[in-house]
Amino acid sequence: MPSFATVPPHFRTLVVVIGLCVFGHGFAREAPPAPPSIVRAMKQAGIPDRNVSIYVRDAGTDEAVIDLNGDRLRSPASTIKVMTTFVALDMLGPSYTWKTRVYRRGRLANGVLTGDLILVGGGDPYMTSERWWSFVQALRETGIAKITGDIIIDNTYFAPIVASRGDFDDQPWRSYNVLPDALMVNFQTSRFTLNVNPQRIRPQIAVNPLPSNLVVRNLAQVGTGKCDGYNRGISFTTPEPNDPATIAVSGTLPASCGRFSISRAIMTAPDYAYGTFRTMWTQSGGAIDGGLRVAPLPADAVLHYEHDSLPLPEIIRLVNKFSNNLMARHLLLTLGAERFGAPATTQNGREAIRLWLEEHDIRMPGFALDNGSGLSRDERVTARGMADLLDIAWHSPFMPEFAASLPLSATDGTLRNRFRAAGMQGRLRMKTGRIDDVSGLAGFVNAASGKTYVVVILVNHPGAQNGSAEIIQSELIRWVFGQ
């Protein structure tokens, strides 16, 4: 098979398969297999050792402590985010920010812009509704009150992604399935709150944030019975395939529910950004005469305002603590754009990470990277390779920023309810990962002895996501903590 570098871009597949040599980064001798207590845990869980990879290394001496199938390829699920986030931190630096820019064309006088306002997305991974409101307020304070022309959205910093939100698990309304966009607002998600009024046939529906261009068809009814069941019996559909701005809310909401809230990803990214911008602009006293256009920045436009994102360390903390898939995908695209130039593509993001691994002598034969979030059936890593990366992270000058991004045992993020044994609280910094038939952990354990260990465990087994893998993970962590 030809190497990645020699394959023309138009022949590269969705998933980058990187053939690298067999040996991993910085190990001195063959490590022992799993201790007896972990072997017993695998038997208790009903998971054969061939479906488990474990690699444990002393972060101080680089001595491998456990190596069970350390070089076998596994699906990592969301543990892959430690790779995406640390490579981003190492490549871009802790002061890196994304910029959302505003340009204008036409004459601005006495608060009236006789022309268009252009919003240029820079890939900000965390433009929440609160930060979008701050953006609108800051823009209003620059002296624009009325826009006679259109709102033009330029989202060309990211190349279009040819995919559907429902491709992964046929759940297009779920926020974790939202696709990246250079001007992504509030994860393209609004909260729908249904209030039951006994005097009305239908529940009242409130939407927050409310895009001005959203049409909600309230087909829901008030019913009787217990308040339970999937989504309380409420469903969301787009009745017109070519009109994503129209949402039908159907089903029967029992009166016993009183009030029920659910968040859903809606519309297209430009429609949602425009609709929420217009709502907030008018709420702040502004006016817009025109409508929406999606187009590249006009050549005669003048820069009017810049808005900074949160700094990168805060972004990776949100990615890892709460396993945010969309933000991880934005990181991958940003790496591609920074290394190879805009427009950002997933392929260039993969290549940027591949080059970083090569430059740091991390070698995983058959390594495959998809979107960098773990929301993929195609990504493949080895436990040893992940440990190599974590070892580099531990010795990096950016270690404090990276370690602070990882969930803390029995404290926060996806580990807030795990590893509550005496003395363990706050001593584990580990990224979790779970999709169907996959469960993993990757990070650092500060053992009772004071030593720090790099720990990676990847379980690929039918039903592993339902708790059986956690039996093995818990015993592994107990054993490592006791070293």
C-alpha cells in the first residue's frame, strides 16, 4: 500500500489509515501482563482478555507496568479527545483564540448602516447563546442601530461537510450530532418548554433562544395519565424536507407533567445564527430591513468589529470535562486550517495530527482517525500509542493546562460519580469514552504512594457500554492506585 503522503488527495478515504512502524515511543523493556485481580475482573465481567487493551506506565520513570494487548487496534470512543485536545494545545498554544469578525458595506451615518452587515465565522467552538448575546450587545455599542440591507453570513472558513446529522445513530435532533460550521451558535440548539394549561387543548410552547425565522407548528395535545415514557410522548419533525426552519411538535403531553423541557438541534447553522442574531438585535432596540444571504465576504467590505472566543485552555476543558463532540470536531478543523490554510477540511485536520504524531515518534500501525471526537465507528488507536501521547503531555510545559481539562474522579465532568473509594477523590484525571460495544478510560492516576501513572484501558466487546467494562476499569484503577 502506498504511504499517505504519496496518495493523491482525491483518492484519500474518509478515514485516514496511517501505517507506521511497529515500535512505540520510549519504552525500555517488555511490561508484565495484567495482574491476577484484573484477570479475575475480566472473568467476572464475562469479557475475554483478547477484547481488552491495557497499558500502564510510571510517568516518572517511563517504565511500563502493565501491557495487555497494548499494540492491538481498538475503537477509542471519546478517549480520542485526549489526542485532539492535546495536539491542539501543543500546536496552537494556550493563548490561542478564535475570532468572529463583523464587516460592513455601504454608508454608516447617525447609527444607520445603509447597506449590508457581514458576519464572518472564524470557527469559534463555544459561541453559546449568552456569548452570542454579548457579541450582539458589543456590536450595538459600536454605533449601529439600523441596518437597511441584508445580514450576510460568511462561513467559508470551514469547507462544507457532506454529511447528515443523523448519519451516526439516526438521531438528527440530538445536539451531539450537530455538524461543524464556521459560524456555529449555541450548538445549533434551542430548549423547547411545554407548559400544560388545563384550560387549553394544546400545551403552550416556549423556545429559548428563539430564532426570529423559526416556525413552530404546535400539533401537541394535553392528555391524561402518568408523566413518563420517552420524551413524555412528544416528538419533533421537519414536515417540509426543504424547509428546516419549520418544526412540528407532535404527540400527547400528560397534564401530570405540568411543564416539560427538552433541547433539540434545529434548522441549518446559517439560518439559526441569523435568526438568533435578528432576535437579539431587535430585543436590544436595533432594526434590520433586509434578510439573510449566505455568501463569501464581499471584496469592498470594511472591517467593523472583532470578537474573541474563550482561550484554548478553557475550550479543551469544556471538550474533555463534558465530552463535547462538536467542539472536538471544531478543534480538528482548526488544526487543519492553521497548518494548511483555509478552508478547513476534516482531511487536513487528520493530516495535521498525523504529522504531529510522526514528529513526536508516536507510532501506531493501522491508526485511523475520523473526526477527532470519538463519535465514529471507524477510528482506531492502540493503548500503547495513547499512553505515548499522554506521557508526552505529562512532560509538556502545557501539562497544567491539559491536566486541568480532564475529568476529576468523584468531582466533576464525566467522572463526577465514579471512583469514590476512600482517598481517590480528585486523584484521577481521566477521559472517558463510550459508544455501543466500546468503553474506555485514558489519563493519569496519582497513586496513594504519590507516584503518577499513565493509564489507558480500551474495551471493545458486545455490550461493553452497559457497565460490564466498568468492572474491569474499576479493578484496574484500584490496583494502580495501590502502587
